[in-house]
Amino acid sequence: NAGVTQTPKFQVLKTGQSMTLQCAQDMNHNSMYWYRQDPGMGLRLIYYSASEGTTDKGEVPNGYNVSRLNKREFSLRLESAAPSQTSVYFCASSEAQDLSGNTIYFGEGSWLTVV
Amino acid sequence: AQSVTQLGSHVSVSEGALVLLRCNYSSSVPPYLFWYVQYPNQGLQLLLKYTTGATLVKGINGFEAEFKKSETSFHLTKPSAHMSDAAEYFCAVSEGTGNQFYFGTGTSLTVIP
């Protein structure tokens, strides 16, 4: 039972380079999310997709773009990486558009370093 | 807007001692409350959640939490700490509308043998 799978697990980028983090879930969830985790700041929402075909900005969207490719997949793109984007990125999913106590399930994280 | 405050970014307890991790939230509507655990280099796993009903919620690995509306708190406890409990713990809240899920900044639990 894979749950939420994200790739790559580790990546080092040079400033200005672009890359895409891939995420897929096999739980038939409607909603998907991208978070970043930084020391002392907990998890902050970058973008989310309430359902297939929709995306919305979260708390810290600047410098990122997302694509909800289909119900299973939700990718995060850094168009021009900056050192401030060095972080651990988590993809997550939940069953319903209205969370209503639905559990959010996380991938194992992607460690990104921008030098 | 919601906010979640976890008091104490680092907590140390002796093996066998009580674990108490504090979480307070602000919400204008009845919230849904969650505790997640993160082991090193892993994603977050659900420990327990409160939606409605009984205010004392039991989770995995012997953890439990009590929703106290009057105190706007959802503290996590475990009667006897085990070495394997060493991890980062996150409290989270959602209002059940929209898709915002708010996390606290986390508490790192160290268990001393």
C-alpha cells in the first residue's frame, strides 16, 4: 500500500535552475497539497488542489507553480530556484474537498538544497 | 484565521515518565484537531484526531489527547514514555470548511534512558 509517493527524495540545485517535484497518491483522494517544512516554522502550505482541475494558493506560493495532472498526480515546480527554497517538501492528500475531520496523509518528503 | 500554538519546541522526559505535549488553538468555529508524529527523515503520520463526540481521544502507541473547549486546548499525553517515542510531534487544526489545515511549529520529544 503505497499511499502518497513523491520523487525525488533528495535533490541539489544551483540557483536559477528549475525542477519539478512529482507526487502521486493511490487512495482515490480528491484533495492534494504541497507543504514545505523549515526548522522552527512547522509546515506551511504552498499550494493545494481541492479537486481535479482546481488549484489554489496557500500561505507561501511565491516562486512555485503546481499542476494537478489528474486525480492521482499533483506536481510542484520551481521555475528559478533560490537558496530560500532550500527546504523539505511534503506532498499530502485527503479524501474530501471539505476536510471535515478527514485525515490528511503525507508522503515521505523531498529534501531540496539550492546552492 | 486559525492558529496553533505548541508550547515548548523541545521536551525531554525520562523513559517511563509521563509525556505531556501542549497544544492550544484559536478558532471561531468548532475545530477538528489532530496530532501527527514525524520520525527522523520520514513523513508525518496521524497519531489521533478529534472530530466530534467524546472529548478524550485515544490514538496509536498509547497516546491520547483531550479536547477542552473552555481552554481551547488539545494536549497530548502518554503515561509512560518509551525510547521509540522520540520524534517530532505536530498539532494541527482544521475548521472543516475550505481546505486549510493549520499546523503548529512542532515539539521535539527526547526520551532519556
